[in-house]
Amino acid sequence: MVRLRNSTYHQHRVDAHQALRLEWKDGPKHKIGLQGGTKIDGNRETNSKYEYETKNLSITPYARIDYSLRTSKHEFSIALQGGKQRSLKHLYNVDILNNAIEHLDFQTCFAPYAYNACEYKIGEADLCYLYHFPKFGLGCKITYMNLRGDRLDDVRYTKKIGFNSICPMISTEPDKHNEQWGKFSIFVTL
């Protein structure tokens, strides 16, 4: 850790990814943080019986800003994060034939492959509040995520679908890749 005036630079582990964190401190109650990093995601699936392989590799640079306030009874924090995923590599080399139903690969292989073969922008927001009682703390946290993008243009399923009922949300042609989710939790600290 190196301290330069009122700034602190240090390596900070976020999930499984490394990031450089910069914090400015203004007294004991307020904290502002600025963080950036890069997430690399990859998955590969092979099957020797059917001799197939699927592969996706992507990179997502992101930036995050945090603000927190702490008093003797209250803690409040808000964080905003944004990033943009880019596909680095993708491969779909699959053909599963069954005597009863042809092309079972749509639901078993193509659906997860197509879900990951996309480029998108992602935004996240976290809001957290904690109240300190004499022997414990009670708090709540709200998280919201919004993801907007498109499946890659060359990711399409050109064969006849053998059985489609388990993945109706996956299209055979490139389409939009939009998601939104939120979560709310209540917690106790001891």
C-alpha cells in the first residue's frame, strides 16, 4: 500500500478478478471510491462420444464508482458500475443425431452457446443501508442489473430443431440479448 497525500492506491480483489482501486477520504465519515478492471469469461464444452466442441471467450472492461457514509448509528453506501462485453472467440462444431429425434444439439449445446456468444453493455447499481443497535446491526441491500446487447451476427442455427420445448427463449437467428434483474435482502450483523 502506498499513501500519497490523501489518496490510497492498493490492489483489491473483486470476485475472481483483479482491479486497481483508488480511494479519496474526506474525514472519518465519507468515502469515495473509483475502481476499474477487466473480466475475462470463457467456457469450452467437448464430448468425445459425439466428437463435438463449443467455445466462447469474452472480455468485459468495467468502471465502478462508490460512495459511503458512516456515522455512529448508520451506514449508507451506493455503487454504480458499467461495462461492455466483447467477444474474443467463439466456435460451434456440433452435430448430434439420435435415431428417434434428429438434431438434439439445439437444446443441449446451441442454447447455452448462443446465450454466451453476444456483445452487450451492462449497468449495475447497489444501494445498502445498515442501522447499528447496541448489540447488533440490521440492514438491507438492493441490487439492480440491466444488460442490453445483441447475439453475434454469425451465431445462428441452420439445421432443423429436433425438440424445442425446453428453450423457447433462444432463437435460431441472431436476436437481442436483454436482461434485467433485481434483488432485495435484509441482513443482521453481530
